[in-house]
Amino acid sequence: MDFRFDIIQEYAPFFLKGVLLTIGLSLIAIIVGSILGLAIGLGKMSNNRLVRLPFEWYINFFRGTPLFVQILLVHFGLMPMFFTQPSPTVSAAVSLSLNSAAYIAEIFRAGIQSIDKGQMEAARSLGMTHAQAMRYVILPQALKRMIPPFANEFIVLIKDSSLAAIIAAPELMYWGRAAQGQYYRVWEPYLTVAFIYLILTLSLSKLLHYLERKYSNQ
Amino acid sequence: MITVTNLKKSFGDLQVLKGIDAHIKEGEVVVIIGPSGSGKSTFLRCLNLLENFDEGDVVIDGFHLKDKNTDINKVREEVGMVFQRFNLFPHMTVLDNITLAPVKVRKWPLEKAREKAMELLKKVGLQDKANVYPDSLSGGQAQRVAIARALAMGPKVMLFDEPTSALDPEMVGEVLAVMKQLANEGMTMVVVTHEMGFAREVGDRVIFMDGGYIVEEGTPSDIFDNPQHERTKSFLSKVL
């Protein structure tokens, strides 16, 4: 079997562009997902069942259906309601953000609920409001515990963003498919793409490991 | 200072407070004793509404806790609480633990809060621990910091929920000494404890609770030397 490095060479600039978009999409999704996720996570912890309900179903829907389906729904259903020519990149960013918000909401909830009940009681007994107690006492402790699952979610996002290739968002996987389509070769583009994803995820988990060690010492 | 009328509280089907009436005067040290499950901790936690009650009324410093116009956070600023498990904030230094509420709730400038905190740390004998984190403190030290933290708000009443029950025996004394000093300074205190020596020596009044009721109350010598009720007698015979 011959391996045509010239294909990889030819596509290298495109793979580079693709990697940047892959990282960009994942970053946007984790940032927007965190903001939405905090709100959804807090909403799901409400004492009022009616307030809780929509947040619970948001999480149920986005965790319980394939991301693939969500991307198609967003790109061909949701986005055309606002734009005449929906951009695949925007659609990908939106669907990844909405999806990660559901997972991050659960990370927030688990993190907050893992903090001993006595912490909230002590803060409230000093006259702090619920919001102050959250802001100064509960969240700083919970955030530290959330670093590992959070980094894990980021790694999942990097891999899952490859599904955006189906709506032609020009991320890494898109260029892999383009190369395959042009040369009818399987190994060169797909192995290269897989290798790049592996480098991304491995270096991230190394970073995570380092962060975990650093913060567990404190 | 504190007036409690017909206080009732249930957890699900289990009624833990079955109608409590009590009055605590300013400057008084009231010690609540009783077997576990008697409702004494729940009673104490109702006094700053950490535990919501079903029926009855609690009036603290003129504020009806259940009144819609009462801001419970304002009441809590005046009611300090010390917990069995200390509940210090582990992500903050001892000093920050103490200054957090005065700065965020009372809106004191940081300098003023720090001065007050150092003064209180000196009072509980821990000024050299200002900049360490709680996990490097012994249980007795942690509880003394917790007392200083509650005092930093300048409360009118202090509630103690079994403050020495989680401590190694050799550390109980240092915490009780701080509490005794506080009592001598005229602080109004409500103390749930199993330390009968403390109850007898420091308490102005002892309340014996069992089965969700106040069975008997009186001066320490009334309760310890001359108990009237069978249940008080049998409890005291087990613990003394």
C-alpha cells in the first residue's frame, strides 16, 4: 500500500484552517455553554417545581437526543427563521453551545450540590442573602471541583464539533472529507484528521491533569 | 429579647416540636439539654429561621420572624450562630472568614473589618492564625474562629448548636472558656449542649427538652439538684 504524503501536503493549509475553526467552535461552545449552563443549572435547582420544569426538559432534550439531529434542526429549521442564508459556521456554534449548555448545567448543579449544606447555613446565619452566599461561599468552592468535568466537556466538544461537517461548516473534519472526495483516498485524509484530533485531545487532558494536581494541593 | 409561642415543626410525618413556649431575656444564658432526638437543635435552628417552622411565633428583638415585612437577613445580622461542625469557609483564610460578612453585609470598609477581626482573634487567643487556612486548625481552634466570625457582626444574641460535640475531649475546655468569657461580658446566649458542667456553671437557666416538649425549666440548681419530672431525673441519672 502506498501512502500519498503529497495529498496531506497539499491540504495542510486547509487542515490548519480547519483546526483553528474546530478550536474556535469548541471555545465558543464552552464559553456560551457555561453562561447558559449556569443559568440552567441554577434554574433546575429551584425549589419551585414549575420553575424547575422547563430547565429539566431543556437538559432532557439536549442530553437525550443525538447532537447530529440537533445540528440539522438548528441549521435547517431554527436558523432559517432568522436568516435567509444561514451560515453553517454560525449554526454549528449555536447548536454546539446549546448542547454543551445542557451538560455544563449538570456539571454546575453537581458541583454546587457537592458543597456541604453547612456552608450555606453558616453564610445565611451571618445575614448574607442567598445570592451573596452563592457568590462568595458556594461557587468559589464548587468551581474548583468542576474543573475536571469541565475540561472533559471541552474534550468532548472538540471531537463532537466534527459533526458540523455535515452542514459544511469548514472545520477540520470538513477538510478531511473534501480531500477524500477529491482524490478518492481514505487513509491519507482520515488518518491525518484523526491524528490531529488526537493531538488536541491528548494535550488537553495533559493540561487538565496538571490543573487538577495544582489545585488539589491547595 | 426572644419570645417563642406555641412553636410547632414537623419533618414529613414526624412532629419534632410539639408546641414550645419560651422567653429569653437580654443578657441571659439559657442552656438547653435533653436526649438526642428531643428537638433541641431544631428548636435552636428555628430561632434564626435556618429551619422553617409550621406553627407558632418567634419574636426576636421586636421582629416577628414569620411576618411578611420582616427581612430575615436583617434579623440574622443580629443573631450569631455557632455550629457543631464549625462550618468555616475552607477557601478563605481565617481573617477573610471573619471579615467576609461585615464587609459584604454591613458594608464596612475592609480596614475596619480587619481591625475588628484581629481584636476578636486576640480575644479567642488566635491572633497568630489570622493568615492560615481553616484546614490547618485543630477542632478547638476552628470552633474559636467560628465564634469570632459570628461575633464580628456584633450580634445581640448568640446561638450555639452543640459547639463542643465534634471536638476531641482535650479541646472542649478551650471552647467552653471562650463561651464562658462571652457570658460574663453579658452576651445573650442560647446554648444546646451535652456539657452539664458548663450548663451548671454558666447557665442562668436550664431548659430540659424531651419528645418535642419543654419538660422542665429552672435555674441550674433546680434542674440538677432537685429535678421534678421523672424524665428529667432519668436523663440526668444517665449523663451525670
